[in-house]
Amino acid sequence: MNDIEIRDKRIAVLLSGGVDSSVVLYELARKGLHPDCFYIKIGPEEEEEWDCSSEEDMEMASAVAARFGCKLEVVDCHKEYWDNVTRYTMEKVRAGETPNPDVMCNRLIKFGAFDEKRGHEYDLIATGHYAQTEWIDGLKWLTTSPDLVKDQTDFLAQIYDWQLKKALFPIGHYRKEEVREIAEREHLVNAKRKDSQGICFLGKINYNDYLRRYLGEWEGDIIDMETGKVLGKHKGHWFHTIGQRKGLRLGGGPWNVVKKDIEKNILYVIKGYEPIKAHRKEFPIKDFHYLTPEGGKLPKEVTFKIRHTPDYFDGILEETGEGNYIVHTDRWVQGVAPGQFCVIYDKEFHRCFGSGEITI
């Protein structure tokens, strides 16, 4: 974030009540700015029973906004979240795929529904994401955070180009420990508050309990892929993901989920800590989404990641059609599953080009 980028701009800050977005507001306030702040209210279908906009979140956000003399407004995106993000999640899980609700939340809610309701009145929307942007040859690119553990470019790799042009990440150049240090030094009310974990709309609700509420249970077999032997039972393929090694309740393990038969509701597993059949060196992706479409086609040599970890892989892209590729790599990749997003970066793991959905 540079002074030229924010000069004379109307800025909306998305405050969640957490330490990251609070330091975002501090970073802007110390430059003499008083942006408008917004708390986005989201949640699943039964709002009264499953409300995730906790009183503590609101208290924290209100206190931080007041500290810097900024007004705070609540924007209700509950219906939009259910109609888009939650429904997307349930449909993908029912189909045996591995969705990422946080990716869709950024695209459809934080930079989507919010923009339709209030954000369109502002030039920039500031969030607490650990990501950066960089202008290269007149084009705005999404670039990685120096904190590879916290880097959130993978969660932002499906936003639209017009959303990226409005995005502002004031703490993206910091590491998490630096953000904590700033919050404590400035005596922010939530300086020691723990980071939220898991999917944002669930709060303290167990994810499997949530799936059970909407998809129910369906008993099926767990089969050893090597021998064909039935090892046990499960309560629905949607409770399990490719690459999963915990929670199967099988003896003599460890066991890895390597395949699903959706129609027959069968989980196939393989024994071992790192069995080769649980890994892949190539896989297809479809509908590649370009963050900066004016930047041209993807290079052949790239780096990529398939989940939110600091691990990334060198890869070669083989184009098979418009927006479709085969990703090749020399290293074995564990837990490749349909529905996941493969996020593509340049060779230096710096500039993020976008992402495509894995289709195996």
C-alpha cells in the first residue's frame, strides 16, 4: 500500500472484530485517513438458531472503529451467503467434491454482495488478507505475502479482475507476528484475541454436524483398494475427503482415503503413511480464472498449490483447451481431489495468475 494508491480515494474497511482487520484500520488511520468501516453479517440458513455474527465480534469491531474516529455500519449479507456460498458448498460436497467456501466468500460476498450493497460507493475496499498487489507494466497483479504460512492469495485467486482493482491489503507486507506486535504496541482491544479457525459462517459449530443437518447420513462401505476387503462402515461420503487420514475409525492403519464411488457411496482406502497411490504427479484443471486477464496467457513453467499450506510445487502446464490444462510436476502431490482449486503462480511464487478447478 503506497500513498499514491490511496490518495484522494474513498476507502471502505471490512472490520471483522479480529486483530488483522483492526490493524488495517490502524495503518490507514496513521496516515491521517478516516475510512468508513463495515461489519458484514453472514450465516447459514436458519439465522436465529445458527447465527455466527457474535456479540463479541461486533463489540470488538465497534470499539476499534470508535478508537480511530470512524463510523461502523452493519451490512447484512446473510441471504446472499446462503444463496451462493453455502449452497455451493453443499452441492459440491453432495457430488463428492472438495469445495472451498472461503474462496467463494471472497468472490461473492466480501468483494461481491458487499460491493452491490455499499462497496460500489467506494474506490477501494480494504481487508485484512495476507496478500499484496503490485502494478507491473500498468496492470494490477495479486502478489504473495512474505508470510508463507499465512499467505491468503489462494483464497483470493477466484475474485474478478474488477474486484482486484478495488482491493486494498494494508497489512499484506507484514508477517503475522508483526501484526500482533503492532496491535499490542497500540493497545488495540483485540490484540491478544485468537485467530478464527475453520469456515467463517460456522463459528463454534462442528462442520460434520452442519453437513449432517443438511445432507443427513447414508451408511456405506469402506473398502481396501488393494484387497477389495470391506474394512468398516461410514455415515456418508460427504463427511470424508480425498487424502483424509484421520477420523476413519479403522484399526491397523494409518489408512488414506484415495477414491470415492459416489453412486454406491463407497470409500476406497489404502494403508500406509505415504502410499504412492494416494499421490499424483499430474492432474487436470478446468475453467482457469485469470485475476489479471490483460496480462496474457499462462507461462508453461509455473509454481502451484492445491490447498492452504505453505507448500508449493514446480509445475509444467499442458493446455488441453480454452481454460483447461494438465498440471505436471516431478514431485508426488498428496490429496489431489476434484473440486479443489489449483492456484497458479509464477516461478518465483510471487505473482498469482489465478486458479482452476481440479476435475479428476
